[in-house]
Amino acid sequence: MVKRSQGERIFGVFNTIVMLLICVATLYPLWYVIIASFSEPLAVSTGAVTFLPKGFEPASFKKVLGMDNLWTAYGNTVFYSVAGTSISMVLTVLGAYPLSKKRLKGRRVLMLFILVTMWFNAGMMPIFLNFKDLHLDNSRLGILLCGTIDTFFVILMRTFFENVPESLEESAKLDGAKDLRILTSIYLPLSVPALATLTMYYFVGRWNSYFWSMLLLNDQDKIPLQVLLKKLIVQVSYNMNEAVDMSATVMTEQTVVYATIVIAVIPMLVLYPFIQRFFVKGIMVGAIKG
């Protein structure tokens, strides 16, 4: 065992303290939302809730779970997240695979056009007008197609494919396999860490997205959970600004928002532990060319 110097020990202690502070600053907002959703509304509104819940009041969860539009929005979010992530992954893989082949003509030019989209875009209004002209506004298809591909993820997947030994592809071609068979039988099974990582990132992005859904959707039966949550937050902020005193209605709405947030993040908290082991391997192997 190598003996650490005094400077290394001091740095280790300092590094540990800094990391603990970062962890607390990151986790405390989530912890506060959880304890506030179960606390008494009066204690939440007066700022009495800090690190531990004050009392136990499940009325906010009962109210949230009894909202009809909540389950509609929840179903919409699940649909947009699952279907949108599936579309994104299919297009990402189909874009990354040919770009990983040196035999592709115009490969560098195509990569240049793709890279440009990382720094420049048309802007919000042209994109909105484009969706409107294509009659994709106020439609589920428009939400699924909005932000379908992330350029960085395509590059990451392409780099991962480039790390697969060419000898495997050559052997498959000798057996008469075509590109589609090579992709599905060789590249995809070897790319499970990268695929799991990108799937999670796409899914989280879809689950948390609300901006374009808020702009494109007018039908309340099509809005996702995040748009509903934003409306609740705006409503609570408006009521608190208009209220002369802290009424029970305002305080209840505030805890309802916290309860809705807790319900919204539950799927992410449940899914992440099962695939977090793929994250480091998927990012590192895909980002470093061997």
C-alpha cells in the first residue's frame, strides 16, 4: 500500500467535503419537494418545513390522484416518451451506422452538415411556423417528431460503431450477410451499453420536455404531464400574488404542486437504478476510439 503524503491527505479531505456539498445541493431540492408534499400546508407556506416534514397530511396526494386530467396527461407523457424514444433510437442508429463506414462517399461532408446543427439552428419562430405549415401543430405526431435526433448522440453512436472490429463485419460478409443483418446481428448486440445510455437520455429528455408541447398543443387532452405541472405552478403563483392572506386554498394548491412533482419523478427514480451501470461504460467506450 502506497503511503499518502500530507498534501494528498489534505486534498482528499477537501475533495470529499466539496463533493458532499455538491451532493447536498443537488439532492436537497428533491428531498424538500418530497417532505413538503407530505407536510401540513400551513407549515409549508410559513417556511417551517426545512429538513424534516412537519406533520403528515396526505390530502394533497389524494387530490392529485383524483384529478382526471392528471391521468390523461400522465398517459400522454408515457406515450410521447416511449414512442418518441423509440423513433429517436431507430433514427440515431440508422444515421450513425453508415457514418461509421469509411467507404461511405461524402462522409466528411455529411459529418460537417451534421456538426453545424450543434451550433446553429433556425430559431424558435421558423421552427414553429414550419410545424404549422406542415399541419403538425396540435397533433401528437408533431410532438413525436419535435427534437427527434440529438446530434451529439449520433456522433457518440457513430464512434461506438467505429470501435467494433472490422474483422467481424468481414467474416459476416463472407457468409453472405448484408448491412442490415450485420447491423442487427453484430453491431447492436455489441452496443448494448451505448444503446441503454442513449435510450435513457432520450427518455428523460422526452419525459421532462414541455416547451414545444406548450407551444404546439391546444387540445387539453393531448398535453403531457409537464405542461399540466407548469400550469399548476403558474396558477399557484398567481393565487399567492392575488391573495391578501394565506388562505387554505392557496396553501393546499402549493402542496398539490409538490405532490404532482413527486408523482412525475417516480418513473425516473425507479428506472435509473436498473440501467445506471451502463452509463459510464456506454459513454466512455463510445467517446474514446480504440
